[in-house]
Amino acid sequence: MSQGVTTQAELRLAKRMGRLGSETAFEVLARARALEAQGKDIIHLEIGEPDFDTPQNVVETGIDALRQGWTHYTPSGGLGELREAIAEEVSRTRGVPCTADEVVVVPGGKPTIFFAFMSFVEEGDEVIYPNPGFPIYESMVNFLGGRPVPLPLREEKDFRLDPNELADLITDRTRLIVLNSPHNPTGSVLDEQDVRDIAAAIGDRDIMVLSDEIYSRLIFEGDHFSLMSVPGMKDRTIMLDGFSKTYAMTGWRLGYGVMRPDLAKHFSRLMMNVNSCTASFTQIAGIEALRGDQSSVEHMCREFKRRRDRFVEHISRIKGFTCRLPKGAFYTFPSIRDTGWTSKKLADALLDQAGVACLAGTAFGAFGEGYLRFSTANSMENLDKALDRIDAWTKKNL
């Protein structure tokens, strides 16, 4: 080798990195942005975040917190006042006593998922999770060398999981069960009887449940009912919730997990090792979000319901599309089986040829084949424009 010439060393990653998945929404967003950079007009129905701004009272509280010096470390598990506010909220909405020592504040929703899997899943352990479902569940199982056990969500059951199927999947190797209601990507909601039947299927087994309730305030029909509300299940439930969806605070990175106090100490240690703490001024803003005016949340939920109604009505008229009415969150999950196209191929065609960014159902697992996910977190004007483009494309291509 000639003097002064260097070669790049081989990147020798740990094997687990090859098992780590991704979130397709961000990949499609990047493709859509690249098309926009080429001058193409794209309607974004791929990314799952509210198109509303954070409520003004929360923004002002965050700004004031910065000015008042909330720019330093906090305890790894979160500020005491925020944890108390969360405990009050959980006690009120879930109908079970909750104290601050059961709360761990984290930057967003994903850390609670990550910490739950890290805490309980050894190599070869089984994790039951909804499929189609949020892709990070399956990614984490594979990353840790666990065995993914998908629980199919079927359209004929309105995409609500079947407790009998769940019971059949539980084995001696099951270490963790994942629930998600309201559900991403289908918008399904588990009612109280569903949740009680799930608890009965689990029985008295020593199995932890991660209950992802990040969309708990965005329900259009019925009421939210948490597994931790069922007698005997609170100590075996890790409840995930946060501020991103409810208060349009995705960029603030603020979420929390609720769990038994002895487990919360371990989650706090994980926080210490991974993040040190959640941003202090963000936590101060979170206190205002919980204890301040809630009218913005109510307005946002009403608007998402209005958009849902319009989108489902109109997309169901388009050739090859049928769509059930989602009961929560801000997604629709229409069947495209009658088009004769696969989900990925159709999603790609709608982006490249119609200028509508959406996600293939298979981005959420193998049981998502035959479906597309559209986020209705966009203006009614843009939703109507997207529907017109999809209709025009199908008339030309199907």
C-alpha cells in the first residue's frame, strides 16, 4: 500500500443489527419529499402525526420554562410534579389508583416499548403481538432474538383481536403480550368486554402485557377501557401513553409508562443508561397539557371524526376499494383486494403516478396484505384532493 493512502475498515456490526426493522412511514415520507424536490405535488397521508399545532397554552408554558431555566437534568424517571399529574390522569381515566412511583417519563412512546422488551424478553422467548400492527413490536422481538408470534387481526371481526385465538397462542415460552387500542393501523377499538375476555384468556399466568394506549383520547364511538382496569391485571400491565397524539406534541418527545413500582425502578435505570432524562422544559409543558384547558383535544377529536366519516364514505365508492369505519385514532385501512394489486405495488403506484403518499398494509406485517393505510391527519381539502386523484387513477388503471 502506498504511503499516505488509507482504506476504510470493514464495518463489523453485531448480528442483532441485521435483525432490526424500521418504520416504513418515515421511508415513504423520505421518498415523497424527494419527489417534491423534483417539483411534484404530493399529498401526505403516510405519516401518523396530527396536523394540528400544539395548543398555545402548552407552547407558552414550554417557552416560559426555557426562560425560567428549565434547561438542566431532571431525575431519570421524570419530574415529580409531572409524574403526579400523570398518576392523577391515569387514576381518573382508568379507574384504578395510581401513584407517582408507578410512572416513568420518557422521550416519546417508543422508549416504553423498548424498555418493556429489554426487561422481559430473552433469546428464544415468545412475544404475542397484533398483526397487522405497529412495526416496532416485531422489530424489537427480532432484535432481541425472541420469537415473534403474530396474532392476526381480521376484518370480519372489525380488526379486534380474538381472545380465543390469543389463548391458543399462549405457551410456556410466552413472556410478553402486546395490546394496542385504539389500534394503528386499522383504527379498531377494544371494548370493555373484549378487554375482560383477554384478561380471562391470560388467566393467572405470570405473563406481562404491554398495553399501548397512545391513542386513548382519540375515540369516536364508545369509551376507552384499559387492561389495567381489570382486577388482578394492574401488576402485570405496562401501560404506554403519551402526549404526541393527544396534544399534537410529536416533536416535543414526551411519553410515559405506568407499571408496578418495582418495575418502574428498572425502567428508570434504563432511562439513566440510554437517555439520562427527558428534556426538562418539555416536562413542564406536559404538566400544563394535562392540567390545563382540554378544549383543543376535544376539537381535534371531533375534526378527526369528521374527516374519517368523509374519507370512508368516499373511498368506499372508488373501484376496488372497500373500507370499514374505524372507531379511533386517525387512520383508515381500506381493503384493496378487489383491485387485484398487491399492497406494496399499489401504494408505490399511488405515490409515483397519483401523487398520494400512503402505506402498504404489509408495512404493518404479513396479515396487512390486501390493505392500504391512509392517515386522515390532513386537511379536508387535501383529503378530498387525494380521493379525487385515487379515483382518477383507478379509472385509468383498473
